[in-house]
Amino acid sequence: MAGNGERMKTVRLSVPISDEDLKSLEIGTVVYLDGLIMTGREKVYKRILDDGEDMPEGLTQSCNVGFHCSPAASVDSHGKFSVGAVTATASFRFAKSLPGWFAKTGCRVIIGKGGMSQKHYDEIFVPAKAVYFTTVGYGTGALLGRGIIEVENVHWLDELGIAQAMWVLRVENFGPLLVESDLQGNSLFEQNNKEINEKIEKLYEGLRAPSLSRYGETDNKRDELI
């Protein structure tokens, strides 16, 4: 991460994102997107992977970015769909579906919230030559919504509902997003967690023995307390 007044590296990418662009991405880079992105959650994954439904025609050629999210969608006076805001949801819940999703769709980027575990990156993302972008903090749904130009299409809305349907969104300058993992499986969160945990260990050095240890007070952060 940038610090001491240093500006974070920022890139703007066109979707479908090319192999060259994916190879150049470094963790911690700020990304903005132009093109088509598709939403997908558990019911879309079930429909495509378990039920054998085909992907919408032409979508895998024009879009290789999947978004774990809940769109705030509405219909205007002309009967046209619009999405004014979009909030990412935690991606780890969908890990079991991602190997099949990558294989069937050719998706190379997942956008979500919170990142994945190092094991997921090593065993799922790296073999698929895929990376993870995370949204930045909470309360950015309306900010991301500004980058949504139009709803290109929506699939299985009646069957799955607004939150679970597949929305194909045309975006422009959509972001900010952070590169959380790269093609080698390096993780921004994992690297920072390691650094923070090492410093936490030092905070315990030189402390007196807990006076209420018989009641469960401890100076070992690995102890499980009830």
C-alpha cells in the first residue's frame, strides 16, 4: 500500500481484460473498468453449474469479469431497468463454485468484498489465471453506481429475483476497486495481515502475568476464551 503521501498506482482497463493487462496488475493498484461486467451469486452458479443452463449467448466473449453483489435496481417510466447503486457481498461464500465457474465461463476477474483465503488463491485462482478485485470499504454503493451507464441485459429475473438474477451492466470508469490478488496468488490482505500480526506479538512482550488467570485472563492471543 502507498504511504507517506505517496500516490497509489491507478489504472483504467477495458473489459474483456486482456492477458497482458492481467499480467501487469500489482496488488494494491486502484482499478477502474470500462465495458461489460456480469453479476453472479449462488443461484446463478447453481443454474449454470448444477442445472446445466447455458451462459447467455455471446457473453463469455464480451465479458470476463464477474461481480458478487446485490444491485439496487429499478424500472423507470419507460420500462427500462436502471441500477443506481451496487453493493458487493462477501466472496468466500462462493468459493466452492468458482472452479467450475472459471472453467465454464472463462471469467478472469472476480469483484467482491473481503477477499479470499490464501488457500483459495493458490488452489482456485492461480490455476484459472484469475485475479480478485475488492471494493473499497462500506458505503460506496452509490459511488460505484455512478459508473453504471446502463443495464445491458438481465437474465432469469422472474425466477431468481433482483438480488440473485444475472445483471449484465455496461460500465464506464467503474471504481475505485483494489487489486487484492494477482496472477501469482499474492494477496494484499494476507501480506498486511502478516505484518500486523507480527507487530501484535511484540505488544505482549514484557507484560506481567495476568492477575486473573484463574478466571481466564490470558496474555496469549491463541487462547480460546469463553
